[in-house]
Amino acid sequence: MIIENNINLDHIDLAILRLMQDNSRISNVHLAKELEMAPSAVLERVKKLEQKEVIVQYTTRINPAAVGLKLLAFISMKASHSLGCTTTATELAKIAEVQEVHIIAGEDCYLVKVRTADSASLMELMRTSFSKITTIVSIRTTIVLETVKEQQQLVIPENKK
Amino acid sequence: MIIENNINLDHIDLAILRLMQDNSRISNVHLAKELEMAPSAVLERVKKLEQKEVIVQYTTRINPAAVGLKLLAFISMKASHSLGCTTTATELAKIAEVQEVHIIAGEDCYLVKVRTADSASLMELMRTSFSKITTIVSIRTTIVLETVKEQQQLVIPENKK
DNA sequence: CATAATAAATGAATATAATTCGGATTATCT
DNA sequence: AGATAATCCGAATTATATTCATTTATTATG
């Protein structure tokens, strides 16, 4: 079951999410101090947020250049039987170098974010992986020259209640 | 100093990064078991990866819908004095709802990823924030209808050595 | 090639933190 | 109001992080 809104999340849950979004390795006792609560109570809330899949993953952001990933590209694609059939998107999603696959409004069908070592490896990826997806009709590749900002931090709103 | 490549990272560092990328809350002892090393040695390596800024951040991925963020958009922008002056990008980067700002090759200048509650709040953001950036000449907004995949997991390569 | 210098790993001791759970408290529903 | 469920607390236990002196391995250099 997918959570559709923040109706179940009170201001304490949102505070936990804000703190953990900024630092997922924050200790439970530190969390508890920030929230002025007992560690056990905070832990229980965190577990519930995990169960409810409000928390999707604890992850480490790594400097891509540090592991040799110097190329970032956005690829717009058109696919045959574009709507209704989600197989194209599903196939794209299977590719590890593909970080994002979005179905978009407008003339193109998909917007895909890809990260590789360099342009040669992007070409390689296109030859080996994209070309196998036969429903792809056309693609337009946009190379990123420089990334000024890149983060997934959500602006977590205050709860009404 | 910015790390440019993985020349300093051996296969153990890369293994640490792979494990921590998948789960940043993995315990140090568990890491050590996986790597068949002493916890103290692993800890030292992790601290170094942090110092070297190979590890940028430990973060929690949150289901955006769970906190009421139901709209994702990509905005292509043209700016005056496009190259050379980075102020437009810097101003865009300051906006919390802006998750990504990329300088791209091609006719447009910037590609911006924005996440808001809904289309009304995107409009609001445009009126209040984007409109203040006077160097923006034109924008083209692409609304995401559905996100099939969204993750920043890097494909961490093997080291040559 | 030897050896000094540097870096990394180990293991044990200590300090912190996570986790559990019975009982108290608070919120919710009718 | 009274019952039910949810949340919270605090102490005990278990597990983990952290430190550091020593050993081992790697690297640089005469």
C-alpha cells in the first residue's frame, strides 16, 4: 500500500524526517535529544516510518567524480505505443547506469537521466542496452557540462494539524 | 581540494562505498564482517572517505508523496550572458525546492529539477522566486506524469589496480 | 636491495548507543 | 465518561562505536 499524503504524519514525524534527511547516520539518542523525547519512543517512530515506507532508503551520497563517473546526460525519448505500455520504461529502469526514468507530458515520452564514466561509455551503453529496447523510436541526448546543484533533499512542509 | 578520480581508492574503499551507498545505516561491525576486517580499520577508512569528501552526505530517501510533494518538473531555461556568468545558476541553486541545476550543452542554458506540492505551488514558486532572477530570458516547463525510477545510486566501477 | 619512513590493520579496553519491554500516560472513539 | 488503542517512558540488557598501543604491511629512497 502506497502512502498518498502526510495525513498520518504529525509534526514529530516530520521533524524526524527533516533530521534524518540531512544526516541518516544521526544516532537515535541525538535524535531523541533534538526532539526532547525518550530514545525508545523515537526509535519506535522511526521503525514505523520505515514500515509505512515513508522512509524509502538510507543512502550515502558519493562524489561521482571520485569514482570516475564524469559524465551526466539527460536523454529524451519517444517510444512506439507510448502510452498504455510501460515496458519501455521498465526496460530502461533495469539499466544500472540509468538513475531516473520519468514519463513526461509533451511531445517526448520519457526523460531519462544517465551517469557513466565518459562519453565513450555512454556510447557503449547506448549500443549495448538502449538499442535492445526496440520500442524506442528516437532519442535526443543532452550532455551536462557542469552540475551546480544536485540533491534530493525534500522541502518537508509543516503539518496542518 | 576536489577529488578528481578514483586513483586513491582501492578495492576495499570501493566495497565500502558500495555497501554504504545501499544502506548508510549499516553498522560498522557489519561492514567489517562483510569486508573481513577489524571494525577499527574499517572505521578509519570511512572517516578518511568522509575527509576526502568522497562521501558527500548520509541521507534518507523519503517518499515525496508521503509528505505531500506530488509534483515534479524539469525546467529548461535560457539566460542572458549565458556563459561566463554563473550568477543565474547560483541564484537558482539557492531555492530549496530546486533539487538540481545543470549547465547543459545545446540551445538551452540550464536544466533545473523542481519538486513542489502541486502545480499551484509551482506557479507560486515561479512568481515569487524565478521571476526575481532577471537574467532568465525564457523557460520551458516539463511536468512529470509518472516517475518509473528515481535513485542516485552510482555504478561504482572496479579499480584497475 | 636494504632499510627507513609511512600508512594501514589488529585486538582489547572503554565509552556510547541501540534495543527491549513492562508499566504509565495520553489520545481516540463511541 | 469509559473503554480501547496508541504512544511514551525508563531501566536493563545487548550491541556497537571509538580509542589507542602495538604489529604488520606498504612505499619511498639512498
